[in-house]
Amino acid sequence: MNTLFGVPIQALFSQLLVGLINGSFYALLSLGLAIIFGLLNVINFCHGALYMLGALVAWVLLEHLGVGYWAALIISPIVVGLFGVVIERTMIKRIQGLDPLYGLLLTFGLALVIQGVARNYFGVSGEPYDIPAQLTGGKNLGFMFLPNYRAWVVLVSVLVCGLTWFVTERTRLGSYLRASTENPVLVQAFGINVPRLITITYGLGVALAALAGVMAAPIYRVNPLMGADLIIVVFAVVVIGGMGSILGSIVTGFGLGVIEGLTKVFYPEASTTVVFVIMAIVLLVKPAGLFGRTA
Amino acid sequence: MRIASRLLALALPCLVPLGAAAEMTDNVIKIGVLNDMSGLYADLGGMGSVEAAKMAAEEFGGKIGNAKIEIVFADHQNKPDIGSGIATKWYDVEHVDAIVDVPNSGVALAIAKVTADKNKVFIDSGAATSDLTGKACTPNTVHWTYDTWALANGTGNAVVKAGGDTWFFLTADYAFGKALERDTRAVVEANGGKVLGSVLHPLNTTDFSSFLLQAQASKAKIIGLANAGGDTINSIKAASEFGIVQGGQKLAGLLVFLSDIHALGLKTANGLQLTSAFYWDHDDMTRAWSKKWGARMNGRMPTMVQAGVYAGVLHYLKALKALGADGDGKAVVAKMKALPTDDPAFGKGTIRADGRKIHPVYLYEVKKPSESKGPWDYYKLIKEIPTAQAFRPLEQGECPLVAAKK
């Protein structure tokens, strides 16, 4: 009774929880990607680099300006979001209407540049960033020790995902967004400034990445490669969920985190590949992704 | 007279190749530093190793006789196929005479083979697997700094003797992790300890919490980290977060570099025991050399890998000078083995028949933040493991070179 498939139930529970924690990051990041793809039709390959930049800004704030975690949680997404606005205005705007491949190449190049610059200044081992004093320690749940900070990550992630879903699906701004995705020309004819809407969307998507970066800083190290390690998995999440589907990216983000966590118990060697195996299967069965609409 | 000229005619063809061998090919001594320049091992080797090699070359004034010493470098991205591709191109097209550093045991084993096939010289500092001087030894390889046997023998021994008799391993899923687990397992079991389990994790994993929870569930007293660089850092960080140490289990970092401790911070890393062949603050000589290196590297302090690259290149150049030729890799390595080594980083030492460089290794403990006097003041010495016990005995390595000699 105490084991399931040869694994103790307690271990299974704890792995489920750990999977959920990792899933929070997948969800936060893929959410931004999905929003950007939905409206701009740009596969934002520098999302990982911007996530890293979010963490890096938090570290610089703490180390050089004495600004702590809580303020960084707000300042860093704003700073990086503005940086995103600059990227959109100066570069991404110019390739609009071209083949999506151009957007992919541009943002991939940007990712390499941002990462390269950061690596040059900070090295690859990264810098330590402490968990804020209010969130240190943890609770013993009986089956596992849950660090307070990780619980906080899940909480924030669920809130942010829920809020984003609400804004896009239930508010006027969201309806503009969705309408511009469907038919930008018509929306513009109604007097809505679509280019500005696009800039704001990109900025918001990027700010979400930066927020995830700040959340990740105390768990992982702040290091220039942290985004590169994560971005490929996050892309798989977006593809599985259905490109551009917000609900899809949230559900798949959490779901894949859990599946990955379970793989680490049953066959740890495959834990980095399982996401891609699932992606291949989903693409075979449902090419538009689990929540995607067929074009 | 006639006989004499005939003899001379016979002898001449023999003399010519001899004469050609006894000088530096193409008048350039080209040394290639091949390592991870961009990934999880870049801080422990990377450009720091290139600078270290350059420092050794500069000590010779940048040339031996008329031959210029040139240092080139490349990034193997931790992929054996990319590594051997670069090595082949270096040897065949760019006339590189020796390859140095090469962390990542998987890549190092590939380079050892390519180097032996092309009869060049391979001086490894970064890789850990003891197979380089064991089953996979070649007459063209020198393994300078440390290996999995020395690490297991140093940290493993100390931990088991301090009462840590049940182990669970977190092992990087490639040649290095497996070799380190194998060698440590042997030490643990030889000392009466028991291994309760192990889990293989992919190289370059960001989240170790799942693996640590498995280790926690095993109830082993010691969680042995058979990984390196970024993987070790992430394991230790997650362990501190999940209250593994407060729960009564202890971590044993089997391969920990100075750069890892720097990234972790003393607050997280203090109390960790580790085995190292070099620490910058060991004596006056290491301090003087490390400060020179640090001046070129933004005030960082070198890891044992970077120090090993410097010392290895220095000894290689000494051998070339003594031999006066660089064309025959086997002959150069034989000369390196014949000459005693002496450098500011490792002191006096020797290179054994199987290619193993012999020097003492040290067991250190990471200082508490209150004990540290400033940046990079991280280790306190627990004990010195003398040369005679530091590395695997020659006859236990199964190196074919040694067997052939018997």
C-alpha cells in the first residue's frame, strides 16, 4: 500500500510538488512567449536571455544599489520591459509582415548578443543571490520538506497566470488584443492604435520573463546561461500547448513540470528528453498542439 | 678512400632524417588550449587556462632557440565529436604540436586517442577520469592535476573515517561521473562503508530538487556529489534550500573547484570538505604565481585546473628544450617523464610511466564567513595526502604501457 509502481507514495507526492514548482517557471515563461507569438507572430527566441536579464538586474540592484528582493520584483520587470519596448520599436517592428523566420533569426541573434555580453562581465558560474529573509526556512509536510520560497514561487506563478488569462479573456484591452490577432487591419479601422498595442504586448511579455527571472534568482544562481538552459524546454511547452494559446501554455507549463518531475523518479536519465518525446507525440496526433486552433 | 666515400654515401640517408628530427618542425611550437569556453565548466578552465599557458610560454621568452612558442585556443562545447574535430584539424592543418587542458572526461578520452594516432602530445589538466592513465593510457598522454581516484581517496576516505559510512550518489551521467562514483564506491566499501543507492542525472541540470529528495528518502548519512562545476553548485544550493543538511544528512562534494565556492558564497558552502591538488593560498610560491595570474584575470584566483595548465605547459617546454625537437610526440612525452618536474604551483614532482603526474594532494574545508579574511580566502587545510598515497598505485591502473614493461 505504501508503494506505487515500486516507488514509495511519499516520494511520489514530493516529486509531484517539485514538478509543480518547476512547472511554475515553465508556465510563466511560456505565457509571455504565447502572448508575443499570438499578437506579433514572432517566435521570441531571446525570451530566455531576457529572463536572465531580469535576474541579472535584480542582482545588480542588490549588489550595487542595495535594493532588495521585493523592490526588484517590481523594478526589474519594468526595466527589462522597457528594454523590450526598445527592441520592438527599433528592430522587431522593421521585420513585421516578413516570413516568421526573420523574427526567429533576429531574436536568436539578440539572445546570443545579450548572453555573450553578460558572460563576458559575469563569467558562467554566476553570482549568489540570497532568498529574502521573510521567505527562508520551510515547512515539514510529513512527506517532504517544502521550502517557503518554493511555495511562494508556485503561488505567485498561479496568480500571475490567472491574472493574465483574465486580462486577455475578460477585459476590453484583452478583447482588443485578441481582435488584433485575428484581423489587425479591421481593428485599426475601428480607430485602435494597433502598432502601439503590439509594442505594449511585447513589453508585457518581456516583463513576464523578467519577473520569472527575479523569482528564479534565489533558487538558481544568477548566471548568464540560466535562460539558455531553459528556453528550449519552454519552447517545447508552447508547441505542445498550441502556439499562441494562453490557457494552453499555462496548463502545459504546469503539466510538463509534473511529468518531468515523475520522470526523474522512474527513469532519471531521460528527464531532459521526456518533454521533447511528448512534443513529438503531440505533434503527430494533434499538429496544432493540445489547445491550439488549426489554421 | 673509396670505401670511406661508400660508407659515407650509405650513412648519409640515415643521417638526414635524424638531423631533421632534431629540430623544431616548421620553427613554431604551437600549443592548443582546448576546453569549455562558454558552458558550465568555463570558469574553472576557460580563458583562465589560456592565460596560464601564455604565462608559461612567457617564462621561456616566447621561444626556444629560434622556434616561436604560439598559444591557440578553442571551445569544445563539452562535445566529444566537436573536440576531436578541432583536434584533428589542429594537428593536420594548423601544425599544433600539443593539446592541453581538455576538461570533460568524455572529450578528454577522445582527444587522448586522436593524439596517440597522430603521435602528438596531450597534457590533460581539466579532466578527471582516472582511465586516462588506466585502461585508456597512451604513450602520448600526461595527466597533470588530479583524477577521480585521487578525489575519491581524499574526500571519500576522510568522510568515511569521520563516521559517514552510508552513501547515496548524485552522479553526472557521463564518463566522468561514472568514473568518480566507481572510484569513490571502492573507497567507501574498502573502509567498511555501504552504498545505499545512486541516481544518474543529465549533464548541466538546473534543478536538483527531485534528485535530492530521492537521496533524502534513502536515509544515507552522506550524499556524494559525483558531478562538477555548475552541476555541483546547483546541487549544493538546492540541498541547502531543502534543509538536507539540517535534516542530519551531509554532503560530500567529490570534485569542487575554487570557482564553485566563489559562486556559492561561503554562507552556503561553509563546512564542505574537498580534495584539491592546488590552492592559491598554500605557500609563498603559489601566492606569488596566483597573484600574477590574477592580475591578468580581473583579480580572480586560479583553480587547480588553470594552475595545472600552466605547470604542464612549463614542463612540456622544458622537455622540448632538453630534447631540441618537437616532431615526435612519444619522444617528447618520454622526455617529460624522464625529467623531474618543478614549478611554483605544484612544487617538485615526477611523471610516472602511465602518464600520471605525481604530487601531493590536499584535503580542505570551506571556511565559515567569519573565518574568511577577504575575497577568495575560502579554504583551510585539513590534511596533506603525501605523494606516495595521493594517486592510484601504478600496478592497479591496468594501463597497457605498464603491463608491457613488466
